[in-house]
Amino acid sequence: MKAAVQLRPAKGDDAPGVADVLISSRAEYLPFAPSAHPAADVRRWVAEQLLTSSAVTLADYSGEVVGVLATSHDGHFSWIAQLYVRPGWVGQGIGSALLASAHEALRRPIRLYTFQANVRARRFYERHGYEAIEFTDGQANEERCPDVLYELR
């Protein structure tokens, strides 16, 4: 990870940068699963729901949000709800640093979903010790794309 990239908790005024990472990453890396919501709705959701109801950690490079991690706990499992790195910043250790911060902060088991077709993400999580525990047809997600449930014990 570039030395100047710092991990920090998100604040309300980070909403535009967080939304930019989510929108640009999905467009670049998930063309098979276009967002079920227009960009304006994603921006509103980030500001009104994500940043107010989840623990959100950012990778910040000189005031620019270059990575986003959102986590939660449902009483049984810890969840990684969002983990995205801005296009152009992938492969520099930012995702690994964000994931390591989740591992330090969350109780295990930790679960997450990713799309089955997202081979790059699947390899990333498997490299960090996650195991696929369920494959679905995608009917339970908004994009209707087959996904896989991962768990780290």
C-alpha cells in the first residue's frame, strides 16, 4: 500500500467520495452485475444509510477516498457489507489493508457475499482464508446474479 494512504473512520462529509468509489468500482469491475440503482440513489443511500448504520473505514490518499470497507454485526455473524477499491488503485495492498482492519475489529465468524462471476474478488477472499460455504442462484440479491457466501472462522 502506498505510504501516503491512511485508513480512517468515515465521516458524514465523506459521503460523496464513498459513493464515487462504489459507483466507479461497480462499473469497472462488475459489468456483469450492473447496479440495480441509479447513481443518484446510490449517493443518497451512502449519505443517509450506509454512513449512519454501518462501521465504515476509508482508505484516504491526501483527502481522496480510494477504498471503502463497511462492516456490521447481526448478533450471530460479523459481516463485510462493502469492500471496494477505486479503479486505478487496485493491486496496491489497499484492499488487503482494509480487510486486515476488519479482521482486527470484528468477531468471528465473518461472512460476506460476492458474485460468483467476480473471480478476482473470490481469489482475494480465498487468499485471505475465507471459505465458500454456499452458492446461490442470485434470486435473493437485487442484481439477480448468482452469488457465493464466504466465511472466515
